[in-house]
Amino acid sequence: MRAFAIFCAMFLLLTSARAADEKLLVFAAVSLAEAMNEVGEAYAKTGKPKPVFSFAASSALARQIENAAPAALFISADEEWMDYLAQRKLIATDTRSSFLGNTLVLVTPADRTQALAPAPGFALAKALGVGKLALADPDSVPAGRYARAALEHLRVWAEIEKKVIRAESVRAALAFVERGEAPVGVVYGTDAVVSKKVAVAGTFPADSHPSISYPLAVVGANDSAAARAFRDFLLGDQAKAIYRKYGFATK
């Protein structure tokens, strides 16, 4: 009996050690890549395993969670995709928090800079010429939804809609401009900050589009003390300082 008790105790210790070493899988909007990687490094310095991040368009990540992807947390670039999961009872609702904001900008290749002041009826079509406007897919990706709303508000969408390159994510839209394949793109202000290959041509007025809001939540199927601990770290002062460094507004 004593040998069996020792075996059980050792098994429990090993199981606990393995659980402690398990890394959280975090699904996050691709616009957060640089900031979240740095936050993950900061978290690891507290003695916890560094989370594993999967970055993509919020729409793609939400659908993966719907299809039982093993994410512990979800960080969306808009409220709509978090609502999508909440309506399907796939998040721990008490962990939901809207914690970041952003801006929407027009960018051009760094070697072909031009000024474009987004205003009602501004000359975007003229700036495009025979070229295309790169933006994330406005039918599903948050950055594209914000972009279309802004361009509709400023009464230029109808004029340029047929010239739009619908990219799979905001970073894919940024890449079209970085490579010179599109003379103008619409991305987040934070995307322009991390790229040396584009220049900001103009910033959209905040009232031209819905407020850009990033919510996070623990995924219900993978709710755990570890997931909630990292969620709390993401909302703490140390993480907020990192977000601000990359141009995000903190709440």
C-alpha cells in the first residue's frame, strides 16, 4: 500500500508539472502581432510559459474557434466577431473586455509618398490612377469593414469600389503597398508604425467610421486558471505600456 501511495503521489506531481509547462494558445488579430509577441516575452519573464500566438484576420480566427480550435483566448480587432462567438456561447462572458483602440490611415509606398487628406469627396480615385486600392476584405475582416464605412461616409466608395484589392487580412493589404503592387492602401495606424516600406498619406477622421475596438475573452471550452491569469496580465499596466509603444490606444 505504501508503494502504491508513493506511486500515486509521484504521478500527481508529474501531472502537475506537465500542466504547469503547458503553453496557452492565443488567437489574436494580426495587427497585434508585434505588440503581443513582446507582451508574451514580458509574461515569460514572470516565470510563466510564454503563450503561443496564432495571428490572422479576426474573422478567420473566430470561425476556427467555432470549429473547436484549441485556443485559450481570443483577441479580436472588432466587437462583431467577439459578438459572433458570444452568441454561440463559445466564450466565458465574464472575461470579455474591450481594452485597445486604433486609428485608420491611408498609406503609400515609402518611395512614392503623397498627401491625401480624407474628407468628403476627396480625390482618392485620382490618386489611384490606373492602380488599385488595397484593403482587407470589407465583407468580413474588421479593418476592411472600418475602411468601407469610412469611404462610404466620405462619399468616395462608389467611385473606387471596383478598384479595390480585397486582401485576406490587414497585413496582406499592407504587403500589397509595401511591394508597390498598389499605390494606396487602408490599414491601421499601428500597421504603418511597424513598416519601414510605407508612408502615411492621411488619417481618417475618427467620426468617419465605427470606433476601432479590440476585445479579448477566454474561450469557454478551454477556460482555465492559466488562461485567466494571462488575460489579467494582458489588461495590466506592463502590457499597456507595450501597446502604447506600438501606437495602440489603451482603455
